[in-house]
Amino acid sequence: MATQDEDTLTGSVPDPETEPTAAELAHARRFAELVDKTLSGRTPPAMSADDRALLEVATVIRATHGNLELAPNQQRAAVEDALRQAIGSEPAGAGRGQVTSIAGARARLRRRAPWIVAGTMTLVAAAAIAMLWLRTPGGTGRGNPVARRAVPEEWTSRPADSLVGPIARDHAGDAGARIDAIFADRLDGFRTRRLARGGKP
Amino acid sequence: MASEPATTVELELEEEQRLVEEAQQGNLDAMRPILERYAAPLYGTVILPRLGDAASAEEVLRDTLATAVEKIRRFTWQGKSLYPWLRQIAINKVYDVHRQSKRSRRLADAMVHEIAVESDPASHADAQLIADQERRAHRDRIDATMQQLQERYRSAIELRLIQELSREDCARRLGVTIGTFDVLLFRAVRAFRKHFGERAELPRTGDT
């Protein structure tokens, strides 16, 4: 059994008086809307192959009756493109560079725009990665210099690893002893600082 | 007075020959006036009626003009306009499009079907005359196909596609609802396509 689409292109066409089926009515309406859009110069890019085949018929009829002329801007663009394409493929010196126009420049720009955007994005991404790498402490060391105050070590914030050392599994519960060791060390530093100022806070 | 148009054509041909020779010597930009002159007739009478799709037709026009510029050195001036040469390039491009898209439908063949348009080199036929002649030949084929349609279908195509009236106006003229007119146009285009395709199955002439 033929499908509806096969019928559209190859099936017999009913007489004008034949009552349309619901499917034909819907297809006819869809085609009428396509014709509407095409007549107003907004041919949709996507449509079924059958609709496209029928629309081509409509376009052929219109073109043959002179209803579809080439717009001046389309004509200019076609000529510019042709000259640019041909001259671009010419060996150096043969008429090269003699075609310069705004339309040609715009066409060139349009064609190169994706590459320009992609190139710019790549450069920005590379710069961002380089910046991140330079800013990490493990980088080349050329990051921002850190100001160091000339104060004794015991006055500064510092790791307590040297006080605690590796924690053996059987001493894992002795957190209190470790905290006491750290507290005593920090209290020593506090005392030293306090005494250095003559006992004033 | 009667010889004046011929003189004008000859002057145009002289100018065209000068531009072609300039282009053949390396100044391809000399082709610009020629391309600007012939782009519209190539599009409207050669390419679009054979493709039926405006976007593809524009692409083919660009390709045609580019090929013409690239191959201008191979062109031999024979005392007639460059237009027949451009037209043949365009027709070859249209064939390529149909081959690439693997269209097997009869309408596609019908659209590509060569309409023999002979221009006598000795008559210095103007490109516009050739284009007009070709347009007339296309129209004759369209009209002949239209004559095979039922009157209601013919009217639907004439009102909507040739006169480009709105659907509402078309429906009013035919005394039907818009929905019924949509069905009439749909069937009319289908019927046209069938008859047009059948005509294309006649032996071809002039294709190269």
C-alpha cells in the first residue's frame, strides 16, 4: 500500500469536486502556509521532501513568469564573490588586489568571523591557564612577593607537625596529650612576646 | 533609424570584447561589468527555472560567475556576446546540482531539460534577446502544461502563483472557502507536476 507521501508525488490527483480527506486537508493547509512564506521571501529551510518538490514547482512557475528576479544586492554579492574567489585562486601578480569593495570586505569578514572568534577564544583561554599556573605557589616562584615581618618564629602562625610528629595508630586516641603539647609551645611563645614588651599585653 | 539599435549592440559587443581581452591579459576585475550585466538573466531565465529553489539558484549563479572568471583565458572571442558561453556553464552547474542531490524525480529532469535556444553568431544577438527567447520557451512549456489541467486547477495556479493574490482573495474569486482553496492549489500543483514531468519524457535535444 502506498504511503501518504508516495501518493503526494506519484498518486493520481482527484478531481476538484472530490471531497478531501482530513489528511489531505491538513497537508493542503501546510503547503498553503509554505507558499505564503515563500511568496513573502521567507522560505523555511526545513520541510519534507514532498513539500519541497511541490514548492519547487511553484517556484518554477513563478520564475518563468518573471515573478522572481535577482535583487540588486544579491547580484552585487554574487559578482563580488565570483571575482574574489577567482582572483584569490590566481597566481600572484595576475590582477590580484584589484577588487576592493565594501561588499567584498564584508563577505570576507563574514567568512572569517568564526575563525577569528575561535582564535580569540583560544588565546584568552591560553592566557587564563598561564595566569593560573603563574599564580600557584609551585609555579616558577615569580608570583606576587609576600611581605615578611622580621619577627621571631614563635610569634607567627606555624604548623604544629614538628611538635606532634607522626601519630602511631595505637596513640591515635591521645589527642589530649597532643593538644597539651601544642598549647605549651604556643604559651611559651606568648610568654616570650609578653616579656619582650615588659609584661604589657 | 532602423540601424541604430544594431549599432548600439555592436558598440556593446566591442566594449565587451575589450573587457574580455583585458581579463584574458590578467586584469580579471575587467570582468565585473560583464558579470553585472548578465547575472540577472542567468539567474532568472537559465538557473532558477531549472532548479526551482532560490537559495540553490543563487549558489549556482555564484559558481557560474566564478568559473567564468577562472576560465576566461580559454574563451575564444567569436564576434558574439559572452552570454551563450556563460549560459552553458550555468546549465552544466545545474546538471551537477541535480546529479549531486540524486534527484530521480521526473520534475527534476523536466527542469533540467534543455530548451534549445539558438543564437546566430552572425546576428550579434543581444544577451537580453537570448534571455527573452529562453523565458518565452520556458513559458510556452508552462502554458502547455497548464492547458492540460482542469480549469479550476489552472485558475488556482494563475491566481495564487502568477498573480500572487492572497489566499483570501483567491478563495473569494473562486467562490470557495480558504480551506477549499488550499486543497485546490495543493491538487493543482500536484497535477501540474505530473503533467510537466510527463512532457519531459520526450526525447531531449540540445543537451551536452
